[in-house]
Amino acid sequence: MEKVVESQNLGFETGLPQSELDCCFGTRKPYRLVSREYQKESSVIRVRGVEFGPGRFVVMAGPCAVESRDQTLRIARAVKEAGAHVLRGGAYKPRSSPYSFRGLGLEGLKILREASLETGLPLITEAIDLECLPSVCEYADIVQIGARNMQNFALLEAAGKLRKPVMIKRAFSATIDEWLAAAEYIMQGGNEQVLLCERGLRSYDPNTRNLLDISAVPVVEELSHLPVVVDPSHSTGKRTLVAPVSKASLAAGARAILVDVHDRPDEALVDGAQALLPSELKDLVESLRKIASAMEVTLK
Ligand code: PEP
Ligand code: MN
């Protein structure tokens, strides 16, 4: 016998029977806790004095990868000096090729922690699997889940058990509903501190590394109460495009940006072409400050 499925059930694959979907407040969406219907007020996420939410704009910056203690401390001091509020940096790097530099692991986490304590900047860093998640959680203030892991459901469930902010990046081929459903896994575990990061989609045009979906910012603002972050570095892949895209992100209503910075980009082991110099970050923060003030948004 053939299984007949009503066409209205085919909008997305949830695995849930229609009766349970209707429980999602009749929205027919594959998520509930992350939705605006569930919570009208925008969520505000506080991390060591930094706030992600309405009326605020946070600059997270640092090296794509921790290459050495000296490199990380140098760049952390420089981004602090340039006006960044959160330190980014990868100790565990998900790489397309196994021959690329894949990070220093636990040693990298210790270096990042030292840089974070010295500068006073809270730390965001990525957990790439279940194995490294406990150590990442121990050293980081915000746990990042990367684009390649957006639908690693075991990792999402584990992140849901943490009581620490988690930033989930949109996969390069994910719809906004799939991205929000991934965030739902984390919230369903009881972790309410979720940030969503748009980092560009796979496209056919080689002029940019990815195609930034800037409209995702206001779309998610309508659909969800969670703060949206934009990554202008991985979305464009080009240093010269990072500042204009960062300004557009603020203007579109993003609550934060995540920016790669390197003081010697030509020597960077990962993503040098998209890294801003510290002086460029400083100029960018100054321009953002002017736009933010016109929008009655406080930088930080
Ligand atoms: C990163 O932020 O270093 C990174 C690997 O980004 P993405 O997961 O967006 O590719
Ligand atoms: Mn990178």
C-alpha cells in the first residue's frame, strides 16, 4: 500500500506528526521555543558585562585560528585597543581539507583563556564535536557551533544541556527555518542563551567567498526573539568587503558582528585574505559608532 501524504505536510521535514506541528502555535513551523509567538520580547544575552540585544551592538574580533601564544596575545591586545568587546579565536578548526591547519586544540584553548583574562574580553570559540565540547565549555564564555555542524544534532543536544551562551552559525545551504529548528534543539535542552549567526550561503559567484543573506537579519527579527549576529569575514572572504558589510549589518538590525583580525595576514595559517588589520578594525569601530549613534544603539 502506498503512503499518501497530504501536500500541506510537505513544507519541511520535522518527523513530527501534524498534530504536534499544530502545537507549534499553529505556525506550521519546525520550531516553537525560538519563535516570536512563544516569546514576544527580544531575548537579551549577557556575558561578562557584554549584552546582545536591542539597542546594543557588539564587536567580536580576533584571529580565525590560534597559531601561537605570541600571535594570539598580540592580536587580542590589538583588538581590545581597537574597541572590540569580545575576543574570537579558534583552537579547533573545522577544515575542508585534512591537510590544512586544524588548530592547536586544548593548548589553543589555554592560550585563548590567557588572552581573554589579560584583556578582560569575554571569549567565543568553536566546539567542533562532542569530544571537545566539555573543554571548550570550560574555557569559553560563548560556545560557537560552526556552519558545518549546524545539523549535528548530537552536538546541538549537548549544547542544550550547557548553561552558557551558544552561538549557532547558519549552514551554507540551510534555509532560515532549518537554522531556527537547529536553534530549537539547543533551547529544547533548557539552554535559553542562544545567538544566531548569519555567515553567508554557497553561491555561484567567485567574487565573494559566500553570499551574505543580509535579509536574514530582519527576517529572523520577525520570526524569532533570539539575537542575530553577522560574520562579515567568512561571508565575503575579502578584507576590503568586511567594513561595508559590517555597516550594513548594523543598519539591518544585527546585534553583533564576528570579525577575523590578524596583524600579519600574509603569514596567517587560516583565512588571511579576509582578516582586517588591527588599524582597519579601529577605523571600522569608529564608523560603526557613528551609525549606531544615529540609530540610538550603544556600541557594546
Ligand atoms: C569560523 O568562524 O572560524 C568558521 C569556521 O566559520 P564557519 O563555521 O562559518 O565556516
Ligand atoms: Mn576562518
